[in-house]
Amino acid sequence: MTEKLNITQIGSPIGRPAYQRKTLIALGLNKLHRSRSVDDTPENRGRIERVKHLLRVEPAKSRVRS
């Protein structure tokens, strides 16, 4: 099972380069304080690294089913 990361947009893309806006959209974010859970893959880590100043990143809490 793939690890997950919770990402929350905390910064605005207004006035930022177009590649940063497109990166946020690729991560599934487009408005402040919206959150997404994404797979912890090298591709997503690279995207997060490009816009880390606009995001808060936390490891996802795993659910235990009984």
C-alpha cells in the first residue's frame, strides 16, 4: 500500500509564475485552505518541492479497520 501525504494550500498563486499555478492544479489544489491527500511518489514529491512555499505538507494518518 502506498503512503499518503496530506497537502494544504496556504499561499496564493496570484503574482506567481505560471508554472507554479499549473503545479498547484496538477496537485489538485486551486484555492486557499483546500486540502488533498496524494500518494507519496517521487513525481508528487517533485511537484511539492516546486511550490513548497505555498503548501503545508503532513503525513496522512492511517485508518485502522477492525
